[in-house]
Amino acid sequence: MTRFVPTSIDELREAVATALEAGEPIELLAGGSKRELGRPLQTPHVLDLSRLSGVRDYAPSELVLTAAAATPLAEIERLLAAQDQMLAFEPPDWRGLLGQAHGSPTLGGILACNLSGPRRFKAGAARDHFLGFTAVSGRAEIFKAGGKVVKNVTGYDLPKLMAGSHGTLAALAEATVKVLPRPETAASVLILGVVPDDAARVMAAALGSPHEVTGAAYLPPQTPRAAPLPAAMGVVALRVEGPEPSVVFRRDALLAELAAGRDAASLGDADSARLWRDIGNIAPLAALAERAVWRVSVAPSRGGEVAQAVARAVDAMWFLDWGGGLVWLAVADQPDGGAGVIRAAVGATGGGHATLVRGAPGLRAAVPVFEPQPAPLAALSRRVKESFDPRHILNPGRMVEGV
């Protein structure tokens, strides 16, 4: 196996050109923390982007940061924290979930996979904060898109196309993202003893209130959870952020409005940060190492319905995020990892998307990891792939077999 380790955009282009000339596919790799996402690859070469690292430009007053694609997120977050700023889409760290003891999440990896945390329903997805990039296509051509300002009009919105492409269209060399001020403080309200059938209603009431909730999750009684959440009871967790007087007022208002007839509690800033970090990193299911883990996106009012339908059919642990719009399922002892049951439940409740996030290589090769696309959309996706990577040398088969 050949390992290319470019140190510049020109060397990156040369590496892709070498693979293109030989007609041999390459696996794109930076921090390596998300290598087990998607379908397993079998490629003769690795394109190691780890040397393309470092913050290139940061203008706190303009709320814009540019960094090489393999820059560790931890480095970026430390730099932003020093200026009381943040990546508002709350990028998760799935190393615990995916069993990756080594490597670290990178800016390019998070954007290429379009991963977002609990604030996503409020702040938008990673793609919504992705302003511009420099990359090398599967044609071995250097190209740029977007810009380095928050308001930018340059024609096609290629950053949104790259976000979620899992390295199948181009190798990112540099990316520009929007940053936002970090909230002064945060608090979380815990509504205790909520049964699954009531969870969607409680979260909808909170999200429909004027209290600017920025996190809304539900853990049913059987789902593992770490402190400070109480064990063995259903818990709705709600987050509010901002100036301290506002946070205190909104926290107390949520408690008064939602806790009638139920036990309730609240968490301060440090415990709240820990809670939402665990939810974003899928900590409640990460330790269930023998189970296939699925990420299901549905209408928020149907999340609990989908989860309970799956749990009635198979052995499944689950919890809800994004106010019920994101269902996490850990399924045990199913030859297809629960794919048939999960996709049937999603279809029966109005449709959505089910993605296999964690599974053995054999399982990820045998079942569609990503939601199968309707024929017209699949044909469009193939044409896009052909435009950027006509010989299919970049992460071939990562998302769809043969593409």
C-alpha cells in the first residue's frame, strides 16, 4: 500500500494526479477518527492529509476562520475559546462511539461528513457554517469555491455540496467557516419521569415557547446515562444559553411551565456542558459495543413513535435529540443490524433517513449504510460524482457501492 503525505496544495494535486494516471483509487485520511463511517473501503493507496494542518487566518471581529482541512478541532476550539467564540453547530466527537482510540477530529473531516451536535436545530448544520474552501478534485484539478466573508455570492454553493460528501468528490485542503460568540453561561432543565409517549409533547412545548431553547433531548428509562442525569427514569433535558440573568429567568420559566405534576431539576453551566457534550458524542449508546448504532432523522413529532416501533420489534436502546427529530438506536442480534425494521418504521411514520453509523465491516458492506435514494436522485448523484471524479478514485464506494 502506498501512502501519500502531501505538505502543500501542489503536492496534494500531484498525489491525486498519480493515482488518476494509474487508475488506482485512494482513501482520504486526516485525523482518522471517522474512518469507520460509511461503507468499508478497499483501496491500494492512502492519501494522508494530516500535514495540511494549521489555522491560516482568523478574524474574530469578522466572525470568520480559515484553516487547513486537517487542523484538529481541539486546536481550533482552543483558539476560539480565547476570544469567547465557538463553532455554533457544536461538532461532535464520535471516537468513543466508533471505537477509535487514536486520531482526532479535524475541521475537514467534520465538514466532509456534515456532523452537527445538539444545537443543530437552532444554529443549523455544519454545512450552514461552511463558507468556502480550496480542494483538489478527482480530475487532479485545484479549485476554489465560496469565500472568506459571511455574506458571499459566487454562483453555485459548492460548500454545501462538499458537506456530507464523505470525501467522494474532492480532497479538501483548506476551509473557511463562520464562527459565533460563545454564550456567557448555560443551564439545563430536567423534566423527570416522562414516559416515551409524552416526550414529544413536552419538547414541543419547550421549543414552541419564547424561551430560546438550544437543546432538547429525551432519554427513556432503560437507556444508559452518565451523571448528572438520574438513572431508571425518563428524562427530558432542555438547554438555555445567554447572559446569566436571562438564563436564570428562562430556566425558571421552563420549570414553572413544564414541571407541573412532575419532578424536575436544573443543572448549572459546568454540568450542563457535560450533559450536552455526552449527548452530542452519543455517550449513552457508545458503551454498547456489540450493537449496531443507527442515526434516524424524522419529523420531530414522530421520533418517539419510530423509536418505540423499532424497540417493540427488536432489542433496541434509544434516545432522542433535536426535539425528537433525531433518533439514535442501538440494535442487538439482528443479521441486518436492524435495517429492515428501522427503515420500515421510518416509512410507516411519514418518511425520513436512516444511517448506519456503527457496525462491523461485513454489516456495512452488506446493507445500505445511507438511506437509499429514489432513482432520479440517485442518477443525479452519479452525475455529480462523474463531474468531480470521473474515474472514481476518491473514496470509491464509501457512500454507495461502485460510486
